[in-house]
Amino acid sequence: MMRFTGMGGLLIGGLLAVAGCGGGGGGGGDSSPSGSAVASPFDAGPRAGESLVDEALAAKGEPLFKSKTCSTCHGFGVRITGPDLKGVTQRRSAAWMEQQMLRPEVMTKEDPIARQLLGQYAVQMPNLMLKPDEVKALIEFLKKKDKETAAAQ
């Protein structure tokens, strides 16, 4: 068995700690708890916030966030009932967010990240019967909120 001492042990421990942090950076409530990072086939690839914001779609997404009752459970920089959405587009891919919004009950059963979120928040995200174009607008709104937050810091 190999033993690590001194700086080597600290380096290995530090790398393991960083690797154990879930999500793709940023604060907020839906990153994986320390030590139990999980992967999802829907969350592979670039983070949603890495692409440019479609301002026209984001403008459509903002009123949807309120009218579709997203704001009942989610806030930005604050936890309500569900995960804090601040930084979500830096933690998740657009494909994962799309599936979570379109089919949350299926995601909870089949997706490790969604299942972990249900365990962490103990609230099943309801299926709001969103249309694909509404989901794309909501994702653009979330990207815009994240970019505004980053610019303000």
C-alpha cells in the first residue's frame, strides 16, 4: 500500500476535494453535495451559460418564469422550496435543463442528478406541461440572469 506524507498528501487530498465538488462552478443550491458527485448523460458537454444569450428569447422567458409559477419554488441568490437558480447555467448543460423542465418526473426516476436533487430538497418538481419553445425561452432567461449577476460582481 502506498502512503502519502507531507506535501504529496496535501496535494492528493486537495485534488480529491476539488474533484468531489459537484457542478461546473458557481454557487447555488443544485450542485452535488461534497463527496457524492454524480454524472448524467444529459449534463455532458458545455455549460448552458457558455453560449451567447438570445435576447429575444430571454425577453419571452422572463414573464414565463412568473406565469408558469417557476418563481414559486425558485429564486436567484436565495433558496425558496427548490434549488437556488443563481449560477445554474454555469453548473448545467442546456440539454439537462431542457429535460428537467420538460419531463421532471421522468428525470427523477432516470437521471442521477435529478434524483439527487429530489433527495436534497424533498420536493418533486412538477410537470408544468411546458412546450419546447417555452423551455428554450426559460433557459435563455436563466442565462441572462447569470450573466447579469456575473457582471455585477
